[in-house]
Amino acid sequence: MRAEKKGAPAASVVSKHALRVKKVKKPICKPKKSGLKKKKEVNKKLIGSEEEVECENKYYMNFDFYFKRTCFRTMTLYFKTVFKPFFEQWKHKRSKALPINEILLQFTRTTHPGLLESLKGSAKEYLELLKLLVFSHRHNKNDSYLSGLLVDFSVVREPMYRYSKVAQERFFEHPAFAFLFSWFATDSSAQTFAQAKFSENPDEKFAPRMSLEMVHLCGEATEHLTRSTHASSAPLVKYLQSHC
């Protein structure tokens, strides 16, 4: 046998499998045994479904898109929640054929006083895009007041349900949407709402991560708004600077 040279390092064999990047596998989420009797079978199913949701959430928290889409979902939920009293008021007055835009007008004058006046000729477009945001959950209801939309519902819904960088860019390309996101990310009452939602997640790392993601997305929204040459961009930027 040939003698090894002194001082020469022993050759190490690296397995091909060791070089492969470890992938995060989606777990098979099975509910734990609850120990309930047959007469409580309904409760067992409910407990099982909750455990499956928690397991699913833990899996998705391995990916950036999960936090980004949650930001968009929370933002939309906030405006939908704040708009709800105005919508309920409108439903009671439908017999008088009150246009839905009248309620959107009242809502904007209450939440953002002076904004529509500063937008001048772009005010109507702003209200049309606001309508898409607060009614995004009714995208398939065929409501008469949602006909002839300015842009497709997918522009609002894809960042929430099929997030991608392209979907995010499509959303922020519209100054009204970039403004609304920036407002949500910087307004104190909106952020109180957001933090309350984030704290519902039992994972202690979730809320801090969401706050960081919100700051990052707000920066991108504001950058789009500042860079835009649309007629509404300058008044929207000025309004943000003076009210947030």
C-alpha cells in the first residue's frame, strides 16, 4: 500500500445530499386527539379545524409573501370596517335612490377632510378607486353600483390573496391606492387597529415582524406616489405630509 504523505490533510468526501439546500416542507396538519366523547363530536371537529389553521399559519410564516399579503389584507379590512357605518346608512336610504358615490363622498370628507377639494379634477377618480377598495369583498356579487369599474378588482385583490411583486407594483401604480396604504401605515388610529389584529396571532415574533413589513411597504407606497406624474400625486403627497 502507498504510504500517505505526512502533513497532508485527509481527503473529505462531501455527500451530494449535504450540498442541497434544505427546503421547508409543508406539514400535514392533523388535529390532536381531543379526548371528547361521541356526543361532543361537533366540538371535536371545531377544535381540530382551529389546530389545522394554526399549523397552516406556522408553515406560511416561513415565507416573506405571507407577511406582505397580511399587510394588504389588514389595510383593506381597516378601510372596510371604518366605511361600514356609512354603507349601512346608505342601505337604509336605497329606496330614495341615493347614489353610492354620495356615501363615498361623505366618508372621505369625514376621514380625510379637505382632500377632495385639493384633488380638484381627480376627485372623481379617487372616489372610484376607493369604492374598489372598500367593496373588494363583493367582487363577485354583481351589484349594480359596482358596474363599469375604473380598474379590475384583481388590482386590489391579488396583493391580498395571490401576492407577488408584480401584483404589488400594479396596486401602487395607482396614486389613490398608494396614498391609502401610506395613510393606513402612518395614521395613529389605523395603526392601533392593525396592532390589535397582529396581536391576535399567538406567535410572539409575528407582531414585530408585521410592524417592520408595514414600514417597508409604506416606504414603497410613498416612493411610488412621489415618483408618479399623475395629476393627483402632488396633492396626495402634500396631504400626507401635513396630516401624518
